[in-house]
Amino acid sequence: MTHRPRLVVGVAVTLLVIVAGIVAIGAFDPWGMGSYVQRKLAALGQASSDVSASPSASAPSPAGAKDIAGDPPHAELVTPAGSASGARAVFRPPSESQIPIGEFGDVIRRGRDIFVDTGRAAPAFVGNSLRCVNCHLDAGRLAGSSPLWAAFVSYPAYRSKTKSVSTFQQRLQGCFEYSMNGKAPPAGAPELVALESYAYWLATGATVDPKLPGRGYPALPAPAQRSDYMRGEQVYASNCAFCHGADGAGQRSADGVAVFPPLWGPESFNWGAGMGRINNAAAFIKANMPLGMGGTLTDQQAWDVSLYMNSHERPQDPRYSASVQNTRAAFHDTEESMYGREVAGKVLGATGAPRPFKPSTETGR
Amino acid sequence: MRLGRSLSWVALGIVVSTNVHADGAAIAQQGAGSAVACQSCHGVAGEGIAAAGFPRLAGMGASYLQRQLEAFAEGTRSNAVMMPIAKALSAADRKAVASYYAAMPFGGDAAMPAAAALRDAKAPSGTASAAAAPAPSVGVTLATRGRWSDTLPACEQCHGPGGRGVGADFPPLVGQSAAYLAAQLTAFKSKARPAGPLNLMGIVAQKLSDADVQEVANYYAALPAGGAR
């Protein structure tokens, strides 16, 4: 976009490589959950014990959302950006007609069905109106939209979110718990086996490599101006509301199918989901929204509208403990999360303990 | 007292007269001024006349229909028959008749003999189970999966499962004739028809070849309107 002197580009590329190296060695996490401050400090060569410097969780800022996010700039890689690595061709998953015939093929297809129609295909574990495919476009195939094939070859991996090494199935369990505001299928559950089989099959021919081009959402450069709620509201009204609704609740077909996914509110992902992080959502939005028009919003618009989207109430974080401040301190101590912050006189997430899980009954709700 | 009473008659008269002109049913059935009755081309049940390329109106979203009438009236959507009709209607008339057709039952095959016949003709190849099916046709792929190598979303990602429409702004595709659908996609592509909000259809249509247009139009024209998901 902007033309910079070669020296600057060279330095930037070097820094990128260093950061990517650190990420790969230490704190790799596809959603960037919780590791943002750690990684940033590591990149700056500081000890990660200084982490607590950032916004005080016990005293959420009383200011409006306007003043909140974006200071200091969002410098992290959401994941190694596919678009930035022109040297390597982006992996292409096999075409669906190549799914094998037989029992294994049946399980792969079942995984695909769960992926694209999650509430119907795995109702016991889904508590909202979302589907995997809402955030992983083209049935988990699309580069730059957190494709399944790139995730599959990135596990097992250490995740700062869980502070442990997770397998791919354990990572999927997290999706159900947070993004689907549901219940994690037990280890080895047919739903997880099906999803894993589908991901494995999509990754046919890919190299085991957590830095595969196309993985995650291409990281967005830090915004020129601090992300802003009011600007985000305008971006939303002119680019998003037509499909997702002015109230963020999405839109259903007459027969009750959630066609445009709810972005906030009771039918959306909960506060523990990766998409609840401003940097993650900004990266997704920039690359993929409006649907079929990825890359048309400016970086600033993507940051602003991400902040706006994530400044609304949504289901409680299932890790909630004692109070919103406590929970913020434990799991949201980053400027990328609005959880526990005050917006329009209300503290986000101050909705008490999580509600008991209720299986999805998408139609008729 | 007397003055009050006559004033209230005047008020009632105003209400009645504005209602008369914004009565969607009356416009649809009898026309208004120089605008002929909608049903003379779009059918008594708003089902359209597939063979003539006259589209179904029943069950289309109210905002969508109103936007089309406004576009015809302004001349931004070009159609020799519809432009003078839409111009002859007041803004209130256009709104009323859009609401009237939006509220009409969408209907099933009974109202769509052409679609039913086309589907029956194709039934032998179309009713096989999904298992071990050969590679799906271009039409079904574009409708249900899109072509993401071109960043082209599936039709149903906005028009809903089965192309049955979503809300007031995303009209059903099922229940329209192949001729009408293909003509509209072609018009979007050539910019003869305004692309609508966010330029959504403009961007989509640019990514469709002429063969794609025909395939996807045929697919929706052959789909049952009230069928299962």
C-alpha cells in the first residue's frame, strides 16, 4: 500500500522473522489468546515477568470505549500472515470429490457436515447459533480464514490460553466451549473424531508446520489511530448491519436457520472465544468481510469495527470466577479484550455466573 | 360542537382518501391511475409468469420489492414495462404494494407448475442419494458452496438455504424462472441493473461466466419452493 524506503522494509522483515521465531519457539497460539503481552515483551527483549504492567484488571477503566483499546499499538502477529509470505505457495487442500469411499470417507464427510452445520449435526455440544464455517470460510478450506488444514499440522502445541500442550482434539474442545458457547465433547467423542478426520484429510500433502502460509488470519498492522468505538459504529452501520443487523443479532431465514451469524448477544460466541479479542477479529474482518469482499475495508476500519463488535455484551466466559474483575485479571488482562471494561455506563461481562448449558435448538428460537 | 363534528368528518375524509391510494391489494388487483393491475402480469397469487419472464412477487421481502419499485421509478433499474408503472405510483403506493406482495404466501409447487414440471423432467438423475454421487454440477456448487478460489460466496450464504430468502432484503431465488434469474444476473453483470446495497450483487455477478449464470439459474428454477433443507 504505502511505499517505504527499502531499509525500513528490510528492518521490518527482520523483525517479523525474529517475532515469528519467538512465537514458534515459545508461545505459539493460533488465536493469540492471552499471549499478546508476553510475546510483545519477549520481542522487545524484556522479561515476561513484567507482564502485569498493562491495564489494571481490578479497576476497569471508567472511561467510554473510545479511550480504551489500541495503546500501545497492536504489534503482534495473529499468525504468520499468509499474504506476507510470497515465497511459498499456499497449500491447496484436495477437492471434496476426492473424499474416499468407505467408512473413513463417511467419517470425513460427517466431520464436514458438523463443520458447516454445527448446531444441527452436533446439537448436544452447541449452545448458540454459530457454525464453525462462520469464521473458517469455505468449509475450513480458505487460506487466510483459519483453514483447518493449517491448524491440523500445528498441533500438538503449547497454548498460553491453557498453559499446557494441547492436542488438536483438545483445541477443538475449546472451540465448542467458547466459540460455540457450548460443551466440549468428551475426548474421543464421535464428533471430535469426525472433525479431526476431516481436518486430517484436508491436510493431505501438507507439511507438519505451524507456520504454513495461509494459517490463521493475516495479521493486521497496528492501527494508525487508536481503535475507536464511534468510528467503529459508523463502519458497522455502513458495511455490516445490512446482513448482521443493527443489533448484531444476525438474520434467520423464515424457517429459522441462522444465515447471517450473530456477532454479539446471547446467540453469539462467549467472552472466552478467540474472536472476542480485538486483534483476532480485526484480522478476520480485514481479510474476509464483507463476505466476498475481503480486503476492501481499510486497516483502520477493521480495527475500529472489531472494537465496536467486541464492545457489546455476550455470554459469560465459562472460566468466570468470583467476579468480572477477577476473571478479567485471570484471563483477559490484555488491551485486546473489552471484557470487564466499561462501555456506555455498563461493565462488559458483569452478567454474573455463566448460565447452565442449553443445547442448541436453532430452528424456532 | 358542530364545528368539531364537521372537522372530524374532514379528518376522516383525509384518512380515507390517503388509504385508498395506499391500498396495496387494490393496486395489485385493480391498478392505480395509469398503472395497470400488478396481477395482470404477475398473477393472482403473485406467482409470476415464468414463460414470459415475469417474476414471482409473492413472498419477496418488502424492502427488496420497494427498492425495486423505487429504482424503476427513478429509472436506475431499466424496464420498459415497469418504469412507467412504478412512476405512476406514489411513494406510498409503492410501499403499500411492496408490503402486500411481501405478505403473500410464498406458495409451493401448486403455484409454480413450470418449476415442478422442469424438476420432474430432471428427476431421474436428480433424486439419487448424496452418497457416492459424481462431482456435483456447477449450478449446485455455486448455489451451496460458492467458488472461494475466486472469493465468490455461495448464493445461499445470503439468500438462505434452498434459496428461500432471508428477511426483508434478500429475496428468494427459488420460485423464479430460469429465464428471469439468468436475465437478472446478466443485467447485474453488465451493470444494466443497479447492484443494490453494498454492491453485493455487482461483485458476485462479475465473477460469473455466462455458463455459470445459466447453470445457477437452472438450478434454482428446478428447486422445489417449499422443500426440505
